[in-house]
Amino acid sequence: MINIKNIFPEGEEEFTDDDYLHYINENLSPEEAHRLEKEMLEDGFVNDAMEGLSSIKNKESIETSVENLNRQLNKIVQTRIEKKRKRKIPSNQWAIIAVGITLFIAIISYYIIHLNGAN
């Protein structure tokens, strides 16, 4: 079964948030640091993220900042999902609307034909 949350190619290990924080604090082994630096060279997004992390002066506040950002992101996403859910008409209502329009057209057509036939 395919894991849709795994965006990395087969066989390629992903780094965790802790790995990035350990790199910033220089607590990674030289091999792991080299692998991370190689990924930073290959992926501009990772490079930009690491530059942003390293620019934070208070390293202890990084985890708190990440938690706050995740909370805000979840709020925004949930709000958008709820708005879409409210706007969405369930599919069975479309069927009811289509049947109603068809019946209306059939009744109008019957009266038009009946009135023209009576003349």
C-alpha cells in the first residue's frame, strides 16, 4: 500500500525535525551532518529552511515557534475546510433539483400541447 504522506523516493531516508535542530545546535554526527548538507545542496527548500532556522537567535524558542506555527496552520486549514463544507450541496440534492426541473418542464409541456390541441 502506498503511503501518501511519504513524499520521498524509495530508499531515501528523510530527516526529522529533531535532525534539523541537532544540526543547528551542531549535535549531529559528521556523517549525518554531511548527508544533511548534501540534501541542502540538492534541495533549495531545505537550504532556505535551514538558513531560517540558523538565523533564530534563541535556539530554545524554535520548538515553541514551530508548535505555534503548526497550530495557526491547522486553524486556517480547518476554517477553509468548514467553509467549503458549508458551501457544498450534497450530491443527492442535485438529483432532487434535476428531477424537479424535469417534472416542471414536463408539466408545462403537457399544458402547452393540451392547450394547442384544444384549438
